Amino acid sequence: MERISGLREYIRDPGYRDQMGLPGKVTEEYRLLAQGEYNINYRFTHPVTGQELLLRVNCGSQMHLEHQIEYEYHALELLQESGRTPKVYYVDGSLEKLNHGVLVMEYLPGKSLDYRKDLNGAAECLADIHSVKLPKQTGLLSPGNPLRAILEECEEMVKTYMDSPLGDDGTKKQIREMLDMGWRRLEKAENQEVYRCCINTELNSTNFLTGGEGGWTYLIDWEKPLYGDPAQDLGHFLAPTTTFWKTDVILSTKEVREFLNQYREALGGRIPEEGLEERVYAYIPVTCLRGVTWCAMAWVQYQQTDRLICNESTRRKLDAYLSRDFLKRLVKDYL
């Protein structure tokens, strides 16, 4: 816990301990569980209830939110009835006693999604989440034109790489050409009113947990939720820039089609499905562009020696995603 300055003092604070029903003296052990690009997670056992819990420390916001950790907490509250997300018990984004937001949630057992074995479970999980009826005032961000919003986000992220002397000139040219293709696609796309729900927007395999009690599949990371089109989630889940991130898998056309059939079957008519599949195929190429531009931005950030969170597997994938061969494959098969 020494990596987060002040965290040991924070868990001793009476305010935290009272709200969590913890005894006055720290007897629980916090063990590093996992870290992403913007959060560090610690697992611990509640010494009174015996429940396994996860302490999540936020170190940044992809969405540039001032209250990132509260936003994530709120999304998980909205989705609790789905049975597919962790229950939340505590949030503190005040930054008064620690220079980071803190969230405590239920620890759920399981392993990361296997694209070759677990697609049906993922389809059922997403169908249950997308079917949750939300209040009129969701408290979630909701872009008016989601495809345009993603492309604008791409342009913002890629500036870091384009403006950096560390970036390769050939790669810069290649990415610029890909983005121009994306904008041309947008000009032909219709901006239609569709069913909206709480969508995750970041459906990497490690954000799913499979093989829990009863074979249940969960979606555990809610760092960047929106009130949006479920097709955006499905397009992100199926895009090669997503599946290849933590694995070496790129789904075939047949596998994509089978997954969409499984998802619609799991929905059981709970949400409107008209035009859903066509919209999924519109989101896949734009998701590829978001993946590439995020990698370009992160590649520059990873050259900094003072970065708080660094993953060696991420570093290797950044190089793979920015390789000429990978970019050419995306253009050929998806753009």
C-alpha cells in the first residue's frame, strides 16, 4: 500500500472504519489484487462479517471527470438489480484525507473471459445489464451523437502522439488516414433515436468474470459508463482492438454472428431490437479507431518514467497495436 501515499493512514481513519462497520483497530489485511491504467485494487476480508471486499483507489479519469469515483459508484448502484455487477458499499471522492478517490465493493470470484469458451455467458450478462430500466434522470453522460463523440475523443487522444517528437512519422500518417476514413463513414451514417440504457463502453476480457457460483458471468469494471445505445457496447466487445488486447484472439465473422444471435436470444424481447445489428456493425470500425488512438496516447505516456501505474503487458500491446502490419489489417478488414 506504500505506492499510494497516505493510504495506510486512510484505512485507519474513524470515518472510513465507522461507515464500513470495521473495528477501531486495523486487523484486516489489504492485498494487491490488480491494477489497470487508472485504478489500483486491493482485496480484503471484513473482520466482522467475513465478506470478501475490494478497495478501489482511483488514480485518474479517462472521462476527465472531477468526481470520477462517485460516477462509477452511481453506475453500479443503477445496475444492482441486474445481478451481473458487484454491489457497492462505500465511496469517498472528497480528496480531503487522501489525494485519490476510494470505492469499496463486493469481491466477486471467477476468471477472465475466454473468447473461445465463454461467449454465451457474456451475451447473457450483457443482455441482463442492457435490460435494466433506468430512471428518467440517470445521472450518466449521454452524447447526442455517439459515433461523432467517439471520433472527437479519438482526435483528442491522438494529439498526444501527433504532437510528440517520440512518435513515428509513418505511423502518424497511417493513423491520420484511418481517422479520415472514420469521418467519411460518419457522413453516411444516420443519427437515429434508439433505445438507451447504461452501457459499459470498455468490454475487455479482463473486465468480465466467468465461472463464479452457478457458472454466473459478471461485468466488474465500470470506469467509463454512459447512457447510450447497447449496440455501442456490442460493437466494442466484438471489435478486434478489444479482443486482441489481453489475448491473441480476433473473432471470425461467424463467431461475431453467433454471438449476436446468442445476445438476442438472451434478451427475450426485453428491449427494442430493430436496427440493432446494423448499428453494431457501424460501431465496430469506430471502436477500432478509438483503440488505436488510445494506444497512441498511452504509448507516449508510457515513455514517462514517473508514471504511477505501468503494466508490462500493456507496454507490449501498445507496440503491437501501433505496428504497421496491425494498422494495415484494420484498414483492410474493418475500415
